[in-house]
Amino acid sequence: MGNSGRPDRYDSKSIIWRNGHDGIKPKKLMIMNDNEFVAAAKSLTWTFAKTMPECPHEYIVRGKTADDDTYFAMFRAIEAYGEWREWYDYRYQYYHPGDKYYYWKMTNDIEESIIINRAKE
């Protein structure tokens, strides 16, 4: 662990193995730090969630607006650094990397996950 209480970049807990069912061989992915996460988020095209105007937020879709490697690394950062919060009857992990947004994933299963959301603070 680093001084921040978060896993160091090369800590064994910071690495995941991806062995999806899409024929891709396992690949190591490191968890992004805050700066890498913000840079990745800025590089992506986020879609406004039109179906929920009462809860304004944007999202990315794995394989469409985010490549798998970027998506999985962002997912793992939310998982590693995020705080659990309740939203109505649901519990999500929210991550604030230091930009003007907070981010959350819709599921805890990295293989099933296809959406990462963000909303302004």
C-alpha cells in the first residue's frame, strides 16, 4: 500500500486477469491512478442518459464508446477506490478521482459489466 492507503501501482492487488468468453487470451490490466483515470475519462465520448432527466448523468458502453482495456481498468479503479453509497434501494460504488465528476459501475461482475456512469458533483 502506498501512503494514500490505496494499492501501489504494481502491488499484486492492483492487477487483474481477464479471461472473457470472447476468445481473447488472459491479459494483465493495472488499476489506473486518479490522473490516469481522469485522462482516460476525458478521452472518451460520454452519452447523456436521456431516459433519466430527473437524475442527469452520462455513460460509456464497453466495446462501443470505450475499448475493453480502458473499460476494465476504469472498472477496477472504481472497485479499488470507490465508496459504497445507497441510491434509493440500490447500493453502488462511487469513485471521485479529483475531477468534477463522480463515477459508478452498475454491477460488481466485471465480465457482465457494460456500463460505467458519471455525474457532476
